[in-house]
Amino acid sequence: MFVNLTNKFQTIFNKIRNKGKLNENDIKNCLHDIRIALLEADVNYKVVKEFMDSLYNEIQQEKISESLTPTQQIIKIVNKEITKILGSTQSDIKINSIPPTIILLVGLQGSGKTSTSVKLAYYLREKGHQPLLIATDVYRPAAVEQLQALSEKCNLPVFSMGKTENAVNIIQAAIKYSLKMNYDILIVDTAGRLHLDEKLMNELQEINKSILLQEKLLIVDAMSGQDAINSAKVFCDKIKVNGIVLTKLDGDARGGVALSLKKVLGVPIKFIGIGEKVNNFQVFYPERMASRILGMGDVLTLIEKVENVYNENELKKIDKKIKNHNYDLNDFYFQLKKMKNIGSINQIMDMIPGFSNIKNNINLEKLENKDSELIKIEAIISSMTIEERENPYLINGSRRKRIARGSGTQIFEVNRLLKQFYQIKEVFKKGSKIKNLSFN
């Protein structure tokens, strides 16, 4: 996420980091480099101009050239200004005190609208709501079936009707159904098009006019560049969307769309999609995203993710075992499964301050715990006796052969697992900072 822009900011800051004080020429060159970095990241040129003007004024007011820590001051100001163009504060979705709350999702075909509707429903269910998905795309072949298939995987309900019904009738019928079944949030997955056309806009305007909507969320593909912003303007003008969901952000190396949307449209980004899995969906916090763009990590989001997958007793139990040097293979496998729910190694490293530089020199493919690898690890550990799991040092050559045979794996795979376990245990024994980041 934003790797190109992050690397450029790190290079810019490194140029001035070792200088005691900065003269006017140093500051001028720094600002020039920041401007070029933003333009190369495909940030809207008007946004860049406004950003640079504001940044220059802040630097002049702070009298950076007279500061004892000029680099820290500049980073602080840049972080503040990026937070401002991202929206300054987190923007919640509006939930009706009297159900149902109706959320309309709109966007072009291919932006990730259907998968986002499922992710949003899953997110809201985790927050204690009872969401119902409404399929209104009766034009695209298999669109309803796609929504149903994605929803079935996480046991989410879908309301649909015949292909001849129009969207307004479907939504009105779904509202009556939700009142009987006690669904408190209705998420409407609308039809999309490969391009903006009159038919699409007429249908959305008819929904907007006929249905009392609490939220109108525009789904924007972060990888579409400035074209996404141009089409987003039309949705904002025609149906007055009040929030944006930025999808495929994990694949956006530049960051231009994310840094342009709020300023150009005047509409807040409310959620981001950062992967294909149903839980790869996050509330958008401008200040946290600014920190990540500058390579400063996002520890708050990481802590929240850890707290979501571990309960307090699990954290205390693991922490106690680590402190008492009783950490075993059962604990190792338990944590691997938990880490899978937190996110990929790549995503986790993005959230740890300083790791954005380190990860560029690491082959992350070898570190990622794919589903197939977890299945293999589970098979190997399941083939061990209880005594072997609790005390892996008992596992000699003959035992390794038996474990490999019992798990349907090769001896080198058993050896690799044990090596990884011993390395992790050694890190814990030395009291590494990683322990504090992951478990406290």
C-alpha cells in the first residue's frame, strides 16, 4: 500500500535528517522533492498545489530554519497536512435509532461493489447488527448469484426477487421483509456499468427519490487513477453520495486516488478494502493513513486487530507461557492461526513503525502463511504425540521420520517447522520487542 510514495518520502527525509539546521535552500529543495513525489503518485494537481501552499505557510510560521530539530518539525507538519487532505477526522456511517437503516452502494462495474457489500455486512454483524443484503442488479448475468455465493460463505442473508422487477420495488419489498424478520440494516447492492450512462443514473436517481436512504456510499477502485475521480464526480452530482469506500487499496502502490478524493469531491472516505477476504475491510482513519504513508506505521490499528482475534484470557495465557519459557508447539500453531485472521505478513509489517523500509529487502512470499501451509503445519503437529508437542526437543531423527510419514509430508518440511519454532522461541527468550508488539 502506497509503497512508492512511502519510499520517496523516506528518501526525502533521509536527505535532511543528518543536518543540524536547515537553510532556506535546504527547505526549498525538500519542498520541491515533496511536490514531485506527490505528482508522480498521481495526486490531483490542484490538490498538490493547495497542499504545497499550506505546507509552505506552516513551515514559515514554525520558523523551521531556526529549529534545533528541523527534520522532525518538517515530518510533523507534512503528517499534519496529509491528514488534512485525507479528511482530518474519521467519519462514521449513520445508523437509524429506529430500524431499518438503509445503505445504498453505488459505483462502476468492476470497482468491487458486490464484494464490498458483503464485507460491509460482515463488519456490521461483527458490531452486533443484523444486516440484510439486497440484490438489485437484475441486468448483469449471474450478478444476484454472485452476491448469494459470497454471502453464503459467511452465512449472511440475501433478499432477491425476479429479474423483471425494478430496483425500487425490490428495495420496498425488502423493507417489509426486514420488519418481519428483525433485520436492522439493509445494504443495497445496485447495478453497475462499465461506463457512466443515462440508464444507470436514472435508476439510481429513482432509488434516491423513492427510498429514504441513511447512507449513499460510492465504491471507488483505488487503482483506477484520476479516471476514478472523474466518474466519482458524476455520482456526487447526481445522487449526492455522502461517503466513499476505497477498494483494492492493498494493490495501490502510488496513492494518488486516496490523497485526492476528499479534497476534490468534498466527501469523506469511510472505509477501505485491503484484500479479497471478507475481513480485509477497515474503518478509514485519516491520521493513521497519513502515518502509514510517511512510513511511520499504524500501531493503533495493529493493536485493535490483535484485540479482535485474541480474548484477554488468551493473551494472558500466552504471555505467561512465554515469560516462563513454557511456549510449545501447540502455542505456536495457535498463534499462526490467529495471525492469519489479523492479516498478511505484508499488511502487519506496514503497521509497525520502521518496518516499511525493512520489508523491501525481504522476500515476503516466503514469510506469508498461506492456507495450504497452515494445513500442512496442522498435519505435522497433529502427527506428534502430546509429549512431543509440549517438549519438541524430544523429536529426534526417527521421530521426525514417523511424523513426516503420518502427516503425508517430507522430513525437510518437519525440520523446517521445528527450525521456525526454535527461532520464534529464541526471540521470545531474548525479550524481543516483537513480543511486546504482538501480545501485550
